[in-house]
Amino acid sequence: MENRRRNTAGHARTRGPRRPWIPRAVLFDRDGTLVHDVPYNRDPRLVRPMPDAARVLDELREAGIPTGVVSNQSGVGLGIISPDELDAVNARVEELLGPFDTWQVCPHGPDGRCRCRKPQPGLILAACAALGVAPSDALVIGDIGKDMEAARRAGARGVLVPTRVTRRQEVLEAPAVAGDLTSAIILAFGSRELVASEPLATGTGGAQ
């Protein structure tokens, strides 16, 4: 079982039955997925995209697939980052990677009882509503288990792209794992074998 789930950089794996499926929208976590993670980043000059992020996004846009960002930004709620600083960093992300069709950001701290902070599904549900797609038609790509859990609760597909901060257990429990963004997209559009999760009722408790 352990060998079957082992991930190798640049490769992808799934578990579960194969079903033909092509996402109608792709939603990305920001820090650690689209750009290198800088904790509580308030400086646009520190934004550094992941190596293949720009190319992947360009290909999605050329294919007419809407893209969005779903990001926890607790630094705002904790008073570490101002809303203007957050906007400036997000603007820099778009300057480097191009425009996204929707941004959904949770500014609340980890102790808040909101329904948007991942692993709650609110950000994904809001992004899907803004894009006019069903959650089951959306692909969520992130680097930690909370991204995958939020996708599961929303009823969306999820692909984990691990980084140094990703826990081993999160990799083992992920519905699908890819070594990089390119492999994640190949997994979704090439093998077409991702399986949607059952949506969870959104009224279940607060974040974390």
C-alpha cells in the first residue's frame, strides 16, 4: 500500500475508479502552489512564482478554462498584514502570472468561526459560484491537506502538489498527488481519472 501511494517528483498518481472528466475551472491555492511560500508576506517584491506556474496558467487560458485563487490569509485577521498590503501582493501575483477569473481570500484568523477558511469549503464554493460552474466540475490544486479537505467538503476534485511543508500523512490521504503543477494538469486532462468527493454540509463548525 505504501509503495502504491509513493510520489516521485514530476509524476502523478491517483486512487479510485477511472471516469472520463475534464474540469470546467481550475482553482489554485496561492502560497506554496502558485508562488513560493513567504509566511505573512506583505512585500510584493518577495513574490516568486513556481517554475511552471506561468506556463500552466497560459495553457489553461488558451484552452478557455477559467482559473481562480482560493487562499487563506490569516495575517490580515491577526493584524500582521493590512488589506492594502494583501491587495498589493495579489496584484504582483497577477502581474507575474496573468489575470485570474476570480480571487477568493479568507482574511480571518485560525481561531475564527468562519466558513471560508480552508479546510472549510466556503472559498471553493464562492469561486465556483463566481465562475458559474458546479463544484463537481472544478479542480482544486494545493500543497497541504487543508486544500484537499476543502475540495472534498465542497464536492470538487483535488490534486495535492507537495512541498517541504507538506506532511507525509497529507500525501498518503490525498485523493491524487502530482510532483508539480504541470503533472497535476496532465493528471486532470490527460488521464482524466479524478473522482469527485461527496460534498459536505457547509454549516459544520469553524476553521481548524
